Amino acid sequence: MHKILKIVAALLGVLGIVFLVRIISAGDDAIKSGEKAGLVDPMAYIAYAILALVLAFVLYFVVKNLFTNTAGLKNTLIGVGAFAAVLIISYVFSGGDPRTYDLQEGVATEAQSQMVGAGLTAFYILLAIAAGAMMFSGVKKIISK
């Protein structure tokens, strides 16, 4: 399996290099004008293929590890529950902004404004938790010496 993956990775890498050289040799002006736009599509498809392969392997090994390691499953569920709690708390405490914002796609609604506020609040909560954990770890390490 390892040798097959190395061969596939090498082939995708070589294809990526070939398409990159073709794109660079065409020049920016030719691609922007649309006459050589077909050179970019194969490179994008290679990137999509690599992304799909990586996601498939990550999901496979994560699910496999969760079901073979039941203690890890418990810890994972606790972590997912804590993250969901942070998201719910953030959504509850973020109020929608009644002002309208003119965007290119249209006008932002109050619900969209509340979702943005919830995202920012969740970021700040998680940032505070991470900073607190680093400080706690540092203080614990200093005390234990």
C-alpha cells in the first residue's frame, strides 16, 4: 500500500509540475485574456483529486481509529460535545445587528449578522481557552521543577 501511494504521489507531482510549466510558459496575459485558460483547468483538477484523496484517507483512518480505540472514542465525543457547547453558547450570546449592510451579493440579514457574531464570539472563547491552557501548562511546568 505504501509503495502504491508513493507511486501515485509521484505521478500527481510530475503531472502538477508539467501543468505548472505549461501555465508559466503561456504567461499571465494569455491566461487572463482567455486564450490559454484551458491550461489552468487540468491543474485545478489535479488539486481537486489530491484534496479528495487526502480527505478520504484522513476520514478512513480517523473512523478506523475511533472504533478500534474505545477510550479515544470517549475523549473524542467529549471534545466534540465541548466544541458544540461553545458554538451554542456563542450563538445564544451573539445578537443580530438590525442595521442592514450592503454587500455585493445583496443585503445581509439579521440572521446572517447573528451567525457572523456567533463565529467571532466562538473564536474569542476558543482563543481564551487556548491561551489559558498554555499559561496553565507553563505555570505547572515551572512549579514542578
